[in-house]
Amino acid sequence: MSNKLNHSMSLAKPDAFDLSKKQRISTAIGIIGLIILLLAAFNVDFPNKPIFLTLALTMISVGTVLFANDLYLGKHPGIKNDGVMFKSISSRGLWAWVTGVGLTSFYILLYFKATWLGLGTNGAENTGVVALFDPLSRLLNGGPASQWFMYGTLYTIAILVFGYKFLLKYRHNQYERLRTFSVMFFQLAFAFLIPEFMARLNSDSFSLPYYDLKNIWPLNYYNFEQYRIDSFISAGDIGLALLIFGVLSIFVITPILTYKYGKRWYCSWVCGCGGLAETSGDAFRHLSDKRQSAWQIERWVVHSVVVFVTLMTTAVIYSYLGDDSSKYWLTKSTFLISVATLLTIVFALVMIFKRDQLAKDAKYGAIGYFVIIITLIGLHVFNGTTLFLIRAESLRQFYGFLIGAIFSGVIGTGFYPIFGNRVWCRFGCPMAAILGFQQRLFSKFRITTNGGQCISCGNCSTYCEMGIDVRAYAQKGENIVRSSCVGCGICSAVCPRGVLKLENDSMKGRINANDVLLGNDVDLMDLVNQK
């Protein structure tokens, strides 16, 4: 009996982590719900769509909830990552690739072949799986479902049910519970229900820009295109308020919130992409690439995305401005000069006062600044028709396709089981990049460390979804202030010694870049007091 037990618990026998009977039943219930959706996708015409849609979504939700209950409620509170490296789906095994390919295929159909899912075109009625969501769509917004309504419904359910699983797993940690309740609330209310209710207000004579209520640049890189501006203005006071909110969010709201709380106020508490990553993607956070080369690629890609979004937004606004100063107070030349002046002021202040804190990022920032300035000059010379010798509109469409669809959707979400759950947030999200820049420069947020308690177990680095080597900071007792850190707090939650603590404090002593801390290098008590 003893030998059998030892054998079953050995590292060479991952069978010790097989599903229990209750977990298998729960999985079967959830799969039946998915099968109903798959049958609808293959044009099975269910006679009573409201009942079958309710049945499918309920079985998926109930199956996930029952699975989570059996997985966590029978154990003592505390994070359980038992066997994560042995499970095929969470260790890049066969099921991980099957899941990744399946999700990616779904995203490709969603973005590029929605008619294959049953979306009706040219006034035709929906069929297939899209038609299955028609009853719910008519209940909420008064019209038939689109592929995006179907996607939004599934997206919201995923955050809610996996959020419940997340709450059970981290039920001993108050910060994680509050954060999860927050993303569940914002997804359900602000990202799903409120926009659908607002759609009912639209008519032929009134069009309210109801989607993307967050309305924040640079995430909404299309925010200042002519059709968006016209939509805001035509919606009257509400539309104008949303437009003003979008402008204020750039220069006032997001900097203030980031100063007080770090980028976590958005990336880990509000954002839908982050919400899905934290809930549905929690099982894959350890798959993020921790290599130094990945960090270098991250820096280049993220800075490039920010530069590109800045140029695209500038080119779009420039394209519908006039040249006659007697008719327009904001002419094309005035606008370009204003943008260049603002960027120059920001760049100069950063280089004068914060260059040491930025370290190597200062080089990427300088390159990005000069690329923007040179391009703005070219924009003026070519009268706004070309950027990088390519038509500005063609370049914008290419960006929307490559970043907005392929990167954020197909790769960023579809391949959670392969690349980890935050690949989009880490490498491609312009909003995360801007907030990270602010966080690095002037935020009160930091993760403090107690190096004397660190036992170098590596849990913090392993489960950092942003690929940060947290242990390296903890071993030196150095505060963690990184642009990419989303403040999820998992590194602190998985630490068995209480080494890491998320804090909002003064700016003094926030960044300490000593690579090696020796007793004769600094006054240790003075350093502790600064922290």
C-alpha cells in the first residue's frame, strides 16, 4: 500500500492529478452545453431557440461552477497550483494545442468569416449559431444578434464563471477577491449590458455612440476619426460629453489614476482583456516567457505600437482639418506644431528629470520621439497623404487588421495555452504601454520587498504573467517598479514568506537601482526608512 502511494505521488506519475468523479461529471455537463453551440454552428435548427440557448449557456456555467467547487472547496484556503506542470492543457501538451487551435479558428471565423457562423447579410435573417443568440439580443437591444453580440455574451459568461473559479482559488486573499469582483462588474455592466440597453435609444434620426464606453485613447485608436466625431456631435449633449470625456481621459483622468494607483486601476481592475486574462487565463499565467530576449522584444514591440498609434491618430485628425486660418482656429499646420511641441516638452522633461529612472527605456523613448518628429515633418511635406511612403488610410487599415484583430484577438486570446494569458497586454496593447510609461515615471505604486525573508523559491517569478523576474528584485530587497507590471498581486499571493507587498506611497525612495546591496555601500537604516 505504501509503495503504491509513493508511486502515485512521485513526479514520474502525473496520473496523481487525474480528474475526480465529480470533476468528470462537471466537465461532461459543460461539454454538452458546448455541443449545443457547435450543433447550431453546423446549422442545426433548434425549434425553440430561447430554451436551447438558455440550456447551453446554463450547462456551460453550471459545469464550470461545479468543477471549481470540487477542485477548491474541499481544500484549505490558499493558492493551489498542484500538478500544473503535469496537466496537458497547462503545460503546452496536446490539449493545450487543441484548445489553442480551436479558439484561434473561432476568432478567425469571427473576424473574417462571420457568415460561416450564420450571420445574415443584406437584410437576410441570421442562421446557425448567431441565430441562436437572436432571442437574447432582441431582449436586450431590440434587434437581431450580430457575431459581436454572440462573442460579447460568451466573453462575459467566461469572465463571470471563471471569475467564480478564481474567487474560490484565491478566497484567502482580500485583494484578489476585490479585484476579481471589479472586473466581473465592469465587464457585465459597462462592457455588455449598458451598451446593449443604450442601443435601444438609437433611431434613424438619433445615433448614440454606445459601444466602447471607456472611450480612452490610445486603446480606441480610431476615436478621433471623422465618422466617430460626427457620431458624437450628432448625438447631442450625451455624445459631446463622451467626446469630452475621451479627451480628458488622455490628459487628466488616466494620469491622475495612474499616479495614485499605478496602471493596475485599469489593467487589472477594469479592462475586459485583462479581466479575461485573469479569470479564464489564470491557469496559463506561468507560461509567460521569462527570458531576457523576451523582455527586449517586448520593449521594441510596445514602443513601436505606441509610436504607430500616435502617428495614426495625428494623421487621421490632420486629414480633416483645413488650411485657411480665417475659417479654422485649428489649421493643419497649427495642429502639427502643437503635437510636436507637446511631445518635445514631454520628452525634454523626462530626459532632464527621469532619465536615470528610465534606464534603458530612455533609449527606446528617444528613438520613438525622433521617429514621430521626422514623420510629422513628412506629414506636412506630403500634405497628410502618406506616412512611411504609404497612404495614411491604407496604413491605418493595416494597423487595425494586424494589431486590432490578429494580435489582440486571434493570437492574444486564442493562444492562452501556448504563450500565456497576457501576451497582448505585454507585447501589443498601446493603452498598457502608455499607462506603463506613466507608472514608471510618476506613480506612487510599487511592490516592496523584504529580501531578508526571501528563500528564492521562485514562485513569484513563475506565476508572473508579465514575464518579470520578481525573484531577482526580492533577493536584493529592491522595490519592483516596472512599466509592464499590471499590479495583479499574484506574486505577493503565492509567496510563502510574505516577502512582497503592493503599496501606494510617496515618490521618495521608490526606485533603488543598486544591483548588489552590501553593508558598506549605503546606510541600510536610511534605505529602509526611505522605503
